[in-house]
Amino acid sequence: MKSIKKILIIDDEEDILLYLAAFFKDKKFGVITASNGKEGFEKALAEHPDIITLDISMPEESGIKALRELQNNPSTKNTPVIIITGVASDFKRFLADRRQVHIPEGYFEKPIDRDLLLEKVNELLNISTV
């Protein structure tokens, strides 16, 4: 019996959280949600997700700060992170120029192409779709 892979979704927009949670549950993933970077980092430490989706623009703690904390913590530094954001594509280049964070394993702009997102998640988790 294969184990259920857990996805932590961090986004301050409730409709995005609900949409992604329903989408991933439908695809048989375990789902954990957080509405800001601080809560997301705490849940990542407590829940040990297999992969994380992360919004950039959030109150209380930005996605960039959360990404830096995730990448610098021994418990979460090897967990793949996929950025899902409404910020313009220039932001991807901005991230590449930052020394404080490594380029995330995936980057998607809203509105999200669910098929490409699922393909990326499966690729990062080594899940065969055959």
C-alpha cells in the first residue's frame, strides 16, 4: 500500500486555499493549509509535508521570508517548494538574484494551470502517472 503524500498549501486568499485543497484531495493527496507565512512555517515543522506550495504576497509574514526560513531550517530545507503567485513574471528573475534564498523547485503564476501544477508536483515527488 502506497503512503499518502502530504501537501502544505500556504496562501492568504481563502478561495485559492479551498480550490487547491479540493484539487489535491481529489488527486488523493493529504492536504494541510495555512493562511500566512508564519503559520505555514510552523505547520511545516509540525506536519513534515512532502511538498509545499507558497504564495509570495501575504500579510503577517511574506512568502519570501517564509521561503528563506524553510530553506534555512534543517527540518524543512529539503522539502520542495513551489511558488504560486499573482506577482508578475519579473518576480521570478528577482528571486534568482537573491542571495538569501535559493530558487524554488517550481514557479506558477495565478491563474494556475492545474494540469501543469499536478505534473510538477508528481515530478518532484517521483510519482508515476502511468
